[in-house]
Amino acid sequence: MPSRQISPQSFDEILTELGDDPAIPDPHGIRKSGSPKTQPKVQVPSQIPSVADLKKIGILIAVVVGLIGLGIVLFTAYDSSQASEESNLAMAQNQISELKKELTNVREEILEIEDELYDAIDLLEVSIHSLNYNKPSITTKPKPQTIPFEAELRRWRYMGLSQIGSSQRAFFHNGEGTVMLEKGSLALGDWRLSQLDKELAILTHSQGKSFTLKPAKTE
């Protein structure tokens, strides 16, 4: 084994690191006390938390947990509200679609009714035109004008005649008594006894109108 050269200083340092041998007595205290080995330092908390601090920590934790819970509730409510709004929006869109369909159907029905009305109006116009074209012309006959004393003379009754020479006389009953008229004489107003016979007596007006009275026994 090769020899090693160790300096005295190195040897002392090695011995110092190894420490004193307890088997060798040192009554005179010649040994140098070696430097004590460094012990690991244990960090001890400078101050232990008190009960009040623990309560504050507990309250802070409770507040944090409450805030987290509140956030979860708000998020859930918002999500539910969004879902409800989407559902309501979809329902409203469906209702709008149904209303559009109903409006379209009503519009088509109105158009059909309008066409039918126009057809009916055309038929009425044709019918009215046809009636106006074929309408017979109605001429109203003028009501015959009543001549004074005509009605009264028509109530007379012819009773007969008598003839003396060339003169002829007729006898009438006017409802009150007997009236005798000579042929060609005036009866009432402008009525004249124009013709006389056994079976009839004709009264004529100056306007050209005339009527016949027959004997009472022949009526």
C-alpha cells in the first residue's frame, strides 16, 4: 500500500472533525474542545392562533362557502331562466306561425266570397238590364172626367113617352118625383134629351158624351 503524505494541519483538522476519543482519558484538559456539531433548526411558530382568530377564520370560510353556494344558485336560476325564455320564445314562434296560417286561410276565404259577390252582382246587373229592356210599356189611360150632373142623371129612371102631333115628351123619375122633358130640351146643365123611343132615352152633353136610360120595367 503506498504511503501518503499528510500534513500536520490536515491531520489536526481530521481529528477535529472526528472528535475526542472517549476511551482516552484527559485529566488535565489538554484536549481541545471540538466545535459542537450544528443541530438542525426547528422553526417554531412565533405565535399560536387564538380562539378569536379561529372564529374569524371559520366565519371567513363560511362566507366563502356561502358566496360559492349563492353563485351556484344564481347560475342555476339564470340557466333555468334562459331555458324558460327559450321555451317561451319557441312557443310564441309556434303561435305566430299558426296565426299566419289562419290569416292565410281567412284571406283565401275572403277572396272566394268576394269573387262570388262579384258574380252575383254581374248576374243582378244582367237581370236588371234584361228587365229594363223587356219591360212592357204601360200606358195609363186617363181617368174619364166626370161631367157635372152626369151621376145624378144616371140615377134617373125612364118611364115612357107620349106624343102629341109631332111633339114627343119623355117621363123620368128622379127619385123625388116625375120629370117631363120634351125631345131636344135640356135636362140638367148642358145635358140634352137628344133621342127618344119607347125602349130608350138618350141624353147627350155638349162635349160629345152620351148615355142611355132604359124603361124601369126592362131592367
